[in-house]
Amino acid sequence: MELGLYSFADATPDPQTGATVSAEERTRRLLEEIELADTVGLDVFGVGEHHRPDYIASAPAVVLAAAAARTRRIRLTSAVSVLSSDDPVRVFQQFATLDLISGGRAEIMAGRGSFTESFPLFGQSLDDYDALFEEKLDLLLALRERERVTWSGQHRASIRDRGVYPRPVQHPLPVWVAVGGTPASVVRAASLGLPLALAIIGGEPARFAPLVRLYRAAAQESGFDPSRLPVGLNLHGFLAGSTEAAIDTAFPAFSAAMNRIGKERGWPPMTRAAFEASTRLQGANLVGTPEAAIEKILFLHKVFGHRRTLVQMSVGTMPHDQLLRSIELFGTVVAPAVREEVARREAAGEHSLVDEALAATE
């Protein structure tokens, strides 16, 4: 089991003080978070791409390159790259360069994007939302497969036997597909033999089990070995010494962030009671003590058999010192315990509920 973090680098008012740090300070803090994650032994750190005033990370590859120079082991990924509105050639070049700087630690997590501001910004039509992603993912995979590329599509100029440089350390450069719950997106990832990152930010995570089962069945039908295709879960979370302290710290920031987005999308306001319910074992939020986090990740592993858990701890603006402490607890307490138990389960040949259900249909 790989364990790590991701961030959208929120630049919003602190719900406690009302103050908003500068973009420069938020960038400094983000790099400090990544450096600490590496120091405490976490496996992955992801930075999301957004083009809004409430997030500063519009260029994840640049931030990750700065982090690469300050870290030694941790893998560095976008979370996500909004491939639909970007140029796959530039995305590949940026992350190939990151791979060179980091010594082979770069990854791309490609997605269609849950926000749409990048589409008009880069001259793309939302009417082509799905077609853009499918076509540009095809080009990205062609670029990582071979040095010289001939390719044509409907939404980007054709390429005729052109070389794309630099080439990364890793061959192939890892590409994950991030999905939020759309079955067609799950099947697309499976049919291409790409790892799946499943975002779970509300409700009961177990309700996503049919999607993982669909992914593994579709991969098998496409000629891929499902056991060799990792599934990752992307969750929200925050850790502290007690459940009460974790909720008291996290709720103001989480609710401010989710309510802000909720106004745009028609979600009801987040209540304290609903947030507390989400922190229980069957809930979506990994908020509480390290021991509770261990229990929940292992509970989810029994359901999904997933190989990667990434947690967004900076949902909204959190007190920076407490955020760093949460990262430390995740790396020093949660990660070793989870890895040990997952290794035991694998050695014992234990299967997840998803895998058991899939086997029963064969």
C-alpha cells in the first residue's frame, strides 16, 4: 500500500482569523508540506491544477519541480492535470522534465476536471468536454510510448513524424486516470490498461465498490491482468491527537471550502453533524486520530483491495502548524501500521470484497 497526500493549494481566508496569506507564502507552505511528507516517509504527493482565485496551483509541474529539488524519495504527481483543456505535448514535456529533475519520480494523473474555468481560458468548448479528454489522452499515451509520433485528431493539429523531447527517466512515464464516479470513465481507464484513481469526497465509500468491480472486469475483457492494475483512493482527511481536536480544527476549514463550492453547484451547506458523521468508519472523511485513520484505511482496503491512498488534508485554509503535525502523524504512525497489515493480508492470500465478488461471476 502506497500512502500519500495531495493538495489544491487553497488560498482562502482562514476561517478563524479571516486573513488570507499571499500566493508567495502559500507556495512556500506547500513546498514545506511536500518536504515534510518526504521526510516522514510518505510515498506520493500530488498537486492539483486549478485556474481560480481560491487556488494557487495553476502549474503543478512547476511546483513539483521545485519540490523535486528539495526531496529525495517521494513520488510527485499532478492531481489532476486537466488534460482536456491543455496540450498533451506540453504536459508530456513538463512531466518528462520533472522526471529528469527528480530522478524518475514523476507521474501524471489525468482527468477531465471538476471545474471548468480552464476551458474558456484556453479556447476549448465545454460542448466537447468528453471528446477532448478521450482524444488528448490518446495523444499523451502515444507521446510516452515512442519518441517520434504521427498522430491526428479533431481537436488539435496533427503531428507528422515529429520527435518530442526530453524523454523521461521512466519508460513508460506513469499515467493514472482520475475519475469521480462516471462508469464510462472507469471503463475507458480499464480498456487502456491505465491505473485508476477514484475520488471519494462524500457519502459512503463502499458505494463505489461496483465501479472498482466494473474497472477490473473491463480490464480483464480488454486483455489486461486486473491484479497488475493498481486502484487508488483519493480522500479528504485531517489527523490530530484526539477525535474532538481533529474535528474542531478541520470542520471550519472544510465547511468553508465545501460551502463555497456548494453555492456554485447547488449543494446544501455542510453541518457539523453531517461532518461528524462523515468521520465515522463507514464515512468518506479520514478525520480523527491516527488509530482511527488506520482502521478506516484498512476497512477500505478490505472493500476495494486498493494499492494507494492519497489524502487531501488542506481542504480550505488550515492552521499551518497543525497541518504539518497532521502530515507527521500520517507518515510516522498511520503509514507504517497500514503497510504492515496490508503486507500480512497479501502474504496470507486474503482477498477484498470486490475481488471476491468478481471471482464469483467468473
